[in-house]
Amino acid sequence: MHFDLVDLSLFRHVVEAGSITHGANRANLALAAASHRIRAMEASLGAALLTRARHGVTPTPAGRTLLSHARAILGGVERLQADLAAFAGGAAGQIRVLSNTNALTEFLPEVLSAYLTQHPGVSVEIEERLSDEIVGLVAEGAADLGLVAATVETGALQTYPFRRDRFVLVVAADHPLASRASVGFAEVLGHEVVGLDRASALTRFLLTKAARIGQPLRLRVQLRGFDAVCRLVECRVGLGIVPETTARRAARTMAIAIVGLDDPWAARDLTICVRDLEALPPFAQDFVAHLRAHRE
């Protein structure tokens, strides 16, 4: 049995993406080359590593064992590279970050820009996920750190406060709800909504909340960013649910009104979570420290 680092990295990407195609893209390999490597790994081991289905792939018991070791080996290599990079005059490496929608769109860009300016040899890979998904993936070692809603149970993960925000409803300035101080999400479901695309963590979260209430989320338009949502709300296309920081910024130039949401989940204190801070490469520890230093 012989697996090289490219094999291990590819396998990790495939499992985490749930698809050989997407895993190959993440590993910067052609699909044919990636498929050949996976088949060669299975032939060398003498056992299947993946269960293949129409909707994607999942690891077999042997695959889960390999994934655990692959993460440990690749993490060790990344730490080795970081330690040796110090002798070459600077840190170098990659940080893998999972973030919920709110942190990703409202707070990470500026903080990340300042960190990368100070660490030119470091790259950061960011993926948007639901907060509860992030906790599980960080615990498994699939990412160096996560940014999640503080309401999520984080188990044994180490956590640090990051930022405070909340989701609010934005409506056109002349909408009947514009004069209300607050509304419940159930009442919002009686209106058409402008939101992010269905793949976004926030839209998936809202769809789940709507399903629990027993009403559909009537998504009339799906967009890529909160600012675009506010613009279409101003044009009376529908209502929008966005972070309060976004809403207040948009309200300076747009004819929209901000209405509070009564639901407890609207409060979005954000938390940094890691499995073991001291086990992270030095540059990743620096990034956590940077986030904590810019918590306000």
C-alpha cells in the first residue's frame, strides 16, 4: 500500500466536497486524473474507500479511517512547512476557515485584508456553511477554525467571542410593515422575500425555520449579496432579512426601513471555534489572535 501526499490531499477534498468532481477541482486536478488516483488507492488497499451514488460520494468505514489519518498527516506537513518557513525569513502556509453567512459577508473581509497584508506568505481558504455544520467539521479536523453563531452548541471545542450583530427585516420605506418596531418571522412568511441563493447558509437556515413553522419561504428573487437584497427591497420587489450592520449602512442611501425580528435566533453574536489552538500552525494561531484583537 502506497499513498503519496497528493493522494491524501485529494481524498480529503473529495470527502469534504461530497463529490469526486468538486474534490478534483479543489485539488487542482483533472477529473480523469482524480478518478484514476482514487481507483488506484482502492486497488492498493484492496477495499472500497467511497460509496458512490447519484447525489455524490460518502466514505466507507475504510474511507473514514483513511480520512482521519490523512487529516493528521496533512496537518503535520502544514505545521512542518510553517516551522521551516521561519528559517527562510517568514511564515507560509494555508489556513482553512469555515464561516456562517453573517461573519463571511459583514466582518471577515476587512479583518482578513489586514491579516493577509501582514502575512504575505499565507493564503486563506474560506467556505460558507451553517453554524452547526461548522462545529462538526472543525471537531473532525476538516478546518483550522470556524466562525459560528454563539447560540450553537460547540461541545469540547475551544471558543472565543468575535463580533455582535443581529438579523433584521428590511422593507421599502412605504411598506405597511415599515412603521412596526418589530415582527415575528412567521408574519414575514406571509410576504414574498428577496434573499440570497438557495446554496447560501442563511437561506438554508431560513428554509429550515420556515419548515418548522409549517409555511413556505416565498423566495421571489435570489441574489449573491446583502447589498443587492436591500436594493431590490427598496424597489418593492419583496422583503429582506439581512444583518443589522448591512441594513444600517444601506439605509443611509436607500429608501428602506429597518424592522426588528422578535425571534430569539435573530441575535447573532459570533464566536471563533477551534479544536486545539496550540496544535494549530503558528500562522493560524496568529490569525485567531488577529480575529480576537479585532472583535469590535
